[in-house]
Amino acid sequence: MVGAKPAFVQDNQSQSQYGVVRGLHMQNGDHGQAKLVRVLEGKVLDVAVDVRPGSATYAQYVAVELSAENKRQLYVPRGFLHGFSVLSENAVFFYKCDNHYHKVAEDGVHPLDRELGIDWQIPREDMILSMKDEEAQSFRAFKEKNGIG
């Protein structure tokens, strides 16, 4: 992020319990969002997947452990799917966005998509997914809908 000076316009905070897996989410087009994420309590595995057309790292992901203890932050640029899993009993997750949320621009991929193969560091039987994430499209459908790959 050397030289980048994002203008953050929205802050979000959520609290979740062990086993929650959220994502993979993003905002499309003019409503795209860059995020700066951190954990205020507990520990999460934070994941960002590059879905920028033509990117040398397209469909690759980075996974970083963020915790109140290690005080690490992750900058997630526009054009990335984002998600996290809660590794501690509880976690308070905080993130800043450089654009406001717009429901019509929502997009996402099922967090357990086999093509992406993300290890969320939670046994499948302990995972808690929202209905929205359980019903999310495959990565293949995401690519077809967005005319990628």
C-alpha cells in the first residue's frame, strides 16, 4: 500500500462466535470497495481473493491471521472477494471502507467453493454459514456472470 491514500467513508463492526465463516463478498463496478480490516477482540483468519480481470494473481488468495493480540491489519483492495473465519471463542471484527455499501452492487462466491480451495482452519462440522453464504454462487458461475476466464 506504499503511496496509497484511501479516503475511508464508512466503518463497520461485527461480532461473531467460533466457527462462523463469512464471505466471500464484494461490491461491483462503481460501488467497489477497498477495506482495511482488523480484529478488536479474539482471532480470525482473514481471506482476500483476487478477481481482477487480467491480474497475474487472478483467483489466488491470501489468508492472514488477525487478532487483538498480534494487532495486524490487512488492506483489501477493490476487485477482491473478502471473507473471514472466527478461530477464537468470540471475535469483534472491524473494517473501514473507501466507498459506501450498495445492495444492488453486491456479489460473492460460496466460501467453500472447491475451485478456490480455501482452508478456513475450521472443521466443516463446526462451520456456521449464513443462509446468504450457503446459497452463494460457485466461482465458476461468478466468472461466467462477470465475463471472466
